[in-house]
Amino acid sequence: MKQKTLEFLEAHQSETPSKWREEAEWRRDNSSWLRHSHQIAVKVLLRMKELQLTQKALAERMNCTQQYVSKILKGNENLSLDTMTRLEDALEINLILPIASPFQSSRVEEDIFV
């Protein structure tokens, strides 16, 4: 039985080597920003649904390609501040929470400068 299983697996193995280990290591090494990228993708998808926007329509608003929007929505893009700002403007949402200005509150000023 064991021999038949080995023969079957050898007969059906792929010609190209698998890259699952490299891909798993890459996901592990990049897990911090991937987590944020996934969260942004979900927020963008929800907002697109609210606005009834297609990927193409969002791409037009952002002045980029539909293919790039597709990459963003997969949650695997290491987004630049420029891209996040263009997403925010196109969707009229905040992806990056603003930090209060030290001039708005003396308490914030104490926290920052102490």
C-alpha cells in the first residue's frame, strides 16, 4: 500500500518546484504591515460598497489603473502614504487617524513634550 502511494505521488508531482515555504516565510516576515494592509482593504471594500463604486470607478478617482486597485483590495500591497491619501480623498474616509495638534490641548502638549 505504501509503495503504491509513493508511486502515485511521484507520477503526479508537479514539474515545477513548489514555493510554499518561501511564500510562508515572506508572509511571516511581513506580517506587521500585511495586517494593516488587510484592514485597509476591508475598509476600502466596505466604503466602495456604500458608494456603489467599481474598481474601475475608484481607479479613475485615484488616477491609477484598475489593476492597481485590485492589488490594493487583495490586502497584500505595502501602501505608501501617497496611495493612502489618494484612497482617503477618493472615498472621503480616514484611513490614517489624525494625531491631535499640540496646540489643540495642553494635555496633549504635556504628553508629547514630557
